Amino acid sequence: MDVFTTPDSMRAWSRRHRAAGSTIAVVPTMGALHEGHFGLMAAGRAAADLVIVTIFVNPLQFNETTDFDSYPRPIEDDTRACEAHGADAVYAPTSAIMYPPGFQTHVEPGALADALEGPMRPGHFQGVTTAVTKLFGATVPDVGVFGQKDFQQLAIIRRMVADLNLGVDIIAVPTVREPDGLARSSRNVRLTANDRRAALAVPRSLQAAADVFAAGSRSPSDVRRAAVDVLTAEPAARLEYVEVCDIATLGPLTQIEHGCVVLTAVWFGDVRLIDNRVLTG
Ligand code: AMP
């Protein structure tokens, strides 16, 4: 497995393999790799001949320096894990390489970034779209693999690729969960034992919403209320939002017709977790 830290060396590798007829999937990550990321790698392997994993803790997409500073960075374990999961190359640039002095060009997402995570995390999605565009530029992929865990991010990336004619097929991978239902996240390791138990209220809240929907309700406020009730009953949880949205536009709904997505962000101590569930049928 090859490891690159500069865009020029990464691009040379990709161009060589593309010229030889190989297709390439890229899996953008911030490292601290877990089963969720490994699921993305498997999807990349199924969709293309070669898989590149990018590892970059992107300062542009963090709102708080403490979150950025405390984000886990086990780069040696991550590199080993990429190799064990069949990655063909790792691209792990430094911040100085991604954003050298004089850097001034950003990719600005549109209305999809205005709701949900957008107002809570000013500049976050502009940081994501800018970094992903640069990672695509360095890796020259046919396929980009992203998780449904970050549902709004996935929608914004799809829109960006279409709007900017980037010519990368975007593949979405369903959320990989712990056996007890908590969505895998690099931030889970920062939960205290008590908060780790309390965090199960998040998947339970989404299940409660799904139960109300399955029982026949098509009222967004009833579906939302079911999730809110579970989260507010958990003393360790500090609810930031629960929203019931249109699957394609992420806009608010007055009535659920074909389906919806329930999205939530919840704090446990200083750890912020997000999760979502698509309801259809
Ligand atoms: P991150 O390293 O957290 O920025 O995530 C990198 C990619 O992995 C994103 O496309 C995420 O949506 C995806 N991802 C993170 N956690 C999971 C999970 N539990 N299941 C599926 N994909 C995930």
C-alpha cells in the first residue's frame, strides 16, 4: 500500500493507474478509523479496481478549536487498518499542504447547507466542500464513497458534484452501528461510561419515530415528538435538534407523503453526536 502526503505525488499515482485502465474509488475520512469507515472501503472496493483512503482532520470544518485539538489522530493505527482492509493507497496531507500561505479559494454550498447542521456550525459545510474538492483534485477518482451517517453532508456533496460537473460517481453507504445500536463515530471514544450508556437514547429516539410512522402517522410533528420525548427523558442528553425533513431537499414538511428523514444532533458532556433515520413505505 502506498502512502502519499502531497497532491502531486498522489495525482501521479492515480494518473498512472488510470492510464493503465484501472478505476479508482476514494474514501474521504478524518481518520480514527472504525467499522463505519471499513464499510465505506468495502463499498469502494466493490465499485472500482483501486481504493484510496484519504485521512485529513480538516481544520476548516471545525467550529471549536477544542473539538479540533481533541479529535483523535492515531495515524499509525489508521495506516495499518487501511492496509488490512485492502486499501491500495492512503493520502494523508498536512494542514500546511492543504492550506498553504496565500490559500483563499473556497467552495460555497447552497441552500442544502442552510438548515440542520448549517446554522449550528457556521462555515462547517463550506469547509467540507472545499476539502472534498481538493481531495478529489489530488486523487482523481471515478467514485467517491460517503456515509449516510452524515446525511446532510452526503446531499451537499452530491449537489456539489452535479453543480460543478466533477464527474465523480457518489456512492452512499448505510450507517454502521455498534451491536447496541449506537452509530459508529470517531467521537464515541470521548464519551464517559455513563454518557456512552445514555447515548443509546439517540438510536432509541429514531426507533420511536419509526414506530409512530409504521403505526400510520404521516404527521411530521407527531413523528418528531416521539423522538424528542425519548431524548428529553434522558437526563445526560442535551438535545440540539430533531427535525423531520424531505429526503431530497432536506426542507421542512407539513405532511409526510412518500417518506422523510429524521435527523438529530445531541450533546453528551462535550461530545456532540449526530444520527438520522430514513422512513419510507
Ligand atoms: P469522518 O471520518 O467521521 O469524517 O467520516 C468519513 C466518512 O465516513 C463520511 O462519509 C462519514 O459519513 C462516514 N462514516 C462515519 N461514520 C460512519 C458510520 N457509522 N457508518 C457509515 N459511514 C460512516
